[in-house]
Amino acid sequence: MRILIASTAKIPVSSYGGTERVIWYLGKELFKLGHQIVYLVSEGSKCDFAPVIYIDSSKKISEQIPQDIDIVHFHFPPDDIDEVQTPYIVTIHGNVDFPFKFPINTVFVSRNHANRYSSDSFVYNGLDWQDYSNPLAASHRDYFHFLGNAAWRVKNVKGAIGIIKGTRSEKINIIGGTRLNFKMGFRFTLTPRAIFSGMVGGEEKNLLLRKSKGLIFPIKWHEPFGLCIIESLYFGCPVFATPYGSLKELVIGDVGFLSNKKSELIEAVENTGRYSKKVCHEYALENFNSKKMALTYLERYTRVLDNEPLNKQHPFSDNTPKPKFLDWHE
């Protein structure tokens, strides 16, 4: 099968990345499975296993699809989607908070994500765990961690720090934030129990995760998926978070604790020793790997090529008012 993967992202990942890593690993796995991959991505991208075409913003996306492509996998909904003649699917990675009708062959990244747009079509993200060396190597773990864009208020880094301050002596490493932050107004975090590592990726990030006892993630929005969740679990870190978006699906059994009450999360963090690093690691390894993601998408491609729609009706976002922040009880 000759597959075009289209995204406005630049590949490969240069720092943390999100969608960039998903489309890179998806293409890599499909290539290893014997398929021909072509990327249609932002200028400056490069790839050693597939040809790259740069998106030309002066042209319609429908005009930039090579003639010999069997199926296009969009990772954004092009404005001219109705003009695309090649079979395609569209993966939506984020939340849409304005009225919008999605294409019939839309895929979301978790069950909750799909259900919020009246769909049951989803594929979990997966990562190539071979790029994450020695996940359980650290003999001593010194702190908990927050992983994400700390400047984004829905991620609730303030709540994460508050949870740690409520424990007897634990510390937290904020991976994705700085102590002095002007993006959220003037904010300076005084407590010495919070360490700030900034926006890091690659082996530098992996090293920080190896030394962590767990992920503190009290988000105040519906997380579509959350790569930080499966990354943390892979490094043996249980997840302590709010029960929103994909969290109830991803954090199951003995790999973490969910609550929107600060006091309950503090208690769970204080008892982190009850969680097995090995169980967390094996859960992520088995369920959220890039090969499993690629095989699931291949099944979706086949359905579309067989003229079977991925949704019974068009998924949609309506104009129902939605709260900016979900409940968080201090």
C-alpha cells in the first residue's frame, strides 16, 4: 500500500513534540510492515525511510497529493477536504470548541475524545519504545514530575505543585515549565520543593523520567490522549491525575489514581510505594506501542478502501457552551 501521511508539523521531532512523534513512528512502523510511505509536511522536514514533500501554503492540499497514492492519512482537516479524490482518513489530535462537522472518515485518539463528538471511531497513540532506553535503570527516585506545557492553564501546574506542597517532604520536577513565567502574567514560583527543567526532549527528558516516582497531572480539561501519560508509565511512574478526557481509559488497574480532589491525590502520592514500577512499565509497553497503533490504522485504511465509512454519521462539535476549566477542588 502506498500511504501519504499529511501534517502541518515538521519532522523529525527537535524537542518535545507531540503529533510530530506520532506521525514519525506511525510512518516508520508502516514502512517496516512493507508499505511505501510519503510525507506531506512542513518545510525543513526530512526522513531517512520515506520521501518528503513540503506543503505549499499557496496551493490547495488536494492539489498536492501525488497521483500514485492509495490512501491519504491527514492529521488535520484540510479546508478543501471535499475536493480530495484519493481515499483518506483524518485523525483529530486536539479538542475543537467551535461548531464543526468532521469528515465521515474521522478518527479520534481516545474513546472519550471520540464520544465527545458523537463518534466511536478512535485509535490510541503509540510510541516506539526502542527510542526510550533503560526505563527502569535508576536505583533511586528523588521526586515526582509534571510533564507538559506549564504555561497552559488547563494543565494546572499550580495544582500539581500544591499537591506536592501538601505532602510531608516530596518534591516535583516541572518538565515543560520555568520558575519565572510571563506567559501567564507575572508568575514566580517560590517553593524550593519545585524544580524546573524547562521544555526538554530526547535523552535529557528520559533521564529525568527515570528518576521520578510518578506523574502529577491534575488537568482541568478533557485531555484528548496525553503522550506524557504513557511515557511516564513506560518509565515505571504511576499517574496521579484528575479523571478527565482519556485519563479514565489510560489509567486503569494498578497504574495510578484519579480524583479531582487535592486532598485525595495528596494521600495517594504519599502512598506511591503501593504501585509497581514493573507493572506500570509493562502496561505501557504492551498497550501503547507504535506497532499496535500502525496495525490498527491499517485496519482503518482497509475499511475505507473497501468503501466502508468509519462513522455512521459525521462527527460534530456543536455550539453548546462548555466550561473553560473543569472542577478542581483545593
